Amino acid sequence: MLTKDYIKRMIETLAKVIERLLGLKNGNKTEEGFLEIDRVTREYFGLDRKFIDSLSDTQLIKMISISETLIAPNCYMLGVLFKEESDLYKLQNNEEKSLEMNERSLYFFVEGLKNYDVLIEPDHLKNMETVVERLNDKDINIDTEESLFFYYQYRGQFDEAENLIFDLIDYDSKYLNDGIKFYERLLEKPDEVLEKGNLPRNEVLESLQHLRERMNSLKEN
């Protein structure tokens, strides 16, 4: 009951905050927008924006994980706030910080889903899609590529996930095992699901064999 009440209150709060931020963004009142986000983060997490900005994503996850049942909604809330913060930085023509906030937003959206495979509210997927679209053709970091890999699997866009896992493996062979597990999971799915994800079974089998051969080659060397 506590979690349901918490999520309900959080969604109501976010709706009001986003409405206020929309007005501030339309008026180009970015500093007031940052103050609004600061107010909410203090209220929900007891943390101000500057302190949050000083933490890595993994450190911040630990800070908001005091209660396991609240990890997912807390991650979602931060994902939304980072997305809004990205808009404010964009209005200030600070493209670097805007990109950083979009990357952090996706990370927290994904971490929330990893902990609780249920959408928090009707706009959950829409918010994720918006951030993913913003990251298209951008020079993103390796952690964001990992988040995108999860996102595309979650959305059933297996061909996009495949592109990313090969990029990750080329970056570091430690991702070989993730790739093998990815294809093994796909083999458990019906043909129609694989076809819908633009990755038919024969291609899954071919890629799985390729990665297993690469793994064996590494073990031999």
C-alpha cells in the first residue's frame, strides 16, 4: 500500500512540476526552472541539484535505494527530472550538459525497469522514447550504449539491440557473454516475435554461433 500511495503522490507531483516547468521554459526562465527541480529533489530525496550533479549514476542509485520497493519509482522520477533539466540546458545553448542530462535520464529510466518490470505511469514509455530520439546520432558514452541495448530489447526492437551489442563487443570483449545471453534469450521467443523485431530465427542462430566462436577463440589465446 505504501508503494502504491507513494507512486500516486509522485505522479501527481510530477504532473504539477512538468506543468510549471513548461510555463517557465516557454518564458525562457531557465534559472527559475532549475530552482523548481531543486525544490522537488530536496522534497523527495533530501538532495539538492548541485549534490546530485556531483554524484555518479551508480552513487546516486545507492542514495535513493534505502527502500527496495521505492527504487523503481525513484529512478523514474529522476529520469523525468533529468529529461526536464536537459530541456533547460538546451534553452541555455549548453548542448554538452543537455546531452549529459539526457544520458542520465535514460540510465535511470532503464535502471527502474530492471528493478521493477512495470511501467510507472501512462507516459513512462513516451518519456523514454523522447530521450532515445534525442540521443540519436549523438556521441554517447559506453554506459548509455548499455542502457540503449536494454531499452531496445525491452521494446522488442531486436535488430537495433543487435547493432548495439556488436558495437559494445568491438569496444570491449567483456560484452561477448552479454551478447551470447541476448541471442539465447531470443531463441526462447516465438518466430512471430522475432520477425516483428526484425531479427528472424536464422539470423539469431547465425549470430549466436559467431559469438560463441569468438568466445572460444579468446579462451584458446
